[in-house]
Amino acid sequence: MAIEHKTRTQLVAEAIREKILTGEIKAGDPLRQAALAAELNVSRIPVREALLQLEAEGLVNFEAHKGATATELSASQIDEIFDLRALLEAELLSHSIEGLTDQDLTDAELILTELESAMEAGDTHLATGDLNSRFHGKLYSRAQRPQTRELVDMYSKNSERYVRMHILLAGGLTTAPEEHRTLLQFCRVKDTKKACVFLKKHILSAKNDIKKLLLKIEDEKR
């Protein structure tokens, strides 16, 4: 396995992204470049570049005279992000299923077992972030649709905060493992139609849960 070389900007972006996703940096909090540079022991240049990267992911907002802030979680954004994910991920899966090898399916099952263990241990970061992405990524890995894959990766990052909220507050912790097992079984028997319909349902039901939760939080703020 090749070692991935990460630039300083990538490492800084990962550190700031993690602070936003875990809630250490809350929605609306200012992201002061000098303070972040000092904390992460880098110059301001990679911090500035990292914030621009996170802006493209929808996690950071730049405003005139205010600088960078962590974006607000918004019920209105969710429809578009999750609807696009459902369309694009089903498209990738439809092109991938026939090419999935026995080894791919075994790998996906191993990732799923690891994901379930992380959930049982209460490690929501690992479960909703890296392992969830790796499981879905393995099922899409034979699609040979690099542009679509790039968009899927971007929208996955865009929705990670919402997904984590779903896991923590809306019961996603209990439903996700069973749904992943069902999806894997459809892929195993090469039932493309059922797998794609189920995947869309999996993503859209998460969207509906998160929307309800966010609307409730927004109502409580009023």
C-alpha cells in the first residue's frame, strides 16, 4: 500500500475540519488565522489555504469585514446536499456492482464489522467518518466514474457534520448497521436495481431524520 504524502495545507485542513465536525468549533464561531497558525505551529499561509479548502466543502464561510467563520447547520441546506448524494451515489453503485470481486465484498464486510465495533464502543467519529466512507467507497470502487466519485467525496464531506448529528442525536446509531448489511447483501447477489433503490432510501431517510432534528433545534432557538 502506497504511503499517502500529505501537504502541510492538507494536515491543517484535517485538523480544523475535525474541530468543526466534533463541535469543538461551533457554528458561527470565528476562525482566526493567527490563533490557528499558533495553535497548529504553522505559518498563516497553510491556514489560509486550508480555510479556502474547507469553504469549498461547505464547512467555512468567508464574509467581508468579518473573516472566516464555521458555517451554521441549516435545515434548508440538507435537501440539496442529501438529494444530490442519493442520485450520485446510486449512479456510482449502478456502475460498480457488476465489477465487484469476491475480495471487494470480503473487504467491505471487514470494514463493516470494524464499523459496527466502533459504534458499539461509542466511537462515533470513527464510525461516521473514516469507516463509513471506506465502506461506501469500497462498494463504489469499480464504477470507473472518476468525476462522479469526486463529487460524491465532496458532498460526503459536506454532509459529515449532519451525519454525525444523526448518529449522536437522532438514533442513526441503531439503524445504520442493519441497513449497511442489507445493502451489502444486495451487492453480493448483484441485484443492481434493489441495491440502488435501497441506497437512495438509506440516504434520504437519514436526511429526513436530520431535518426533523434541525427544525426542532431551530424552533427551540426562537
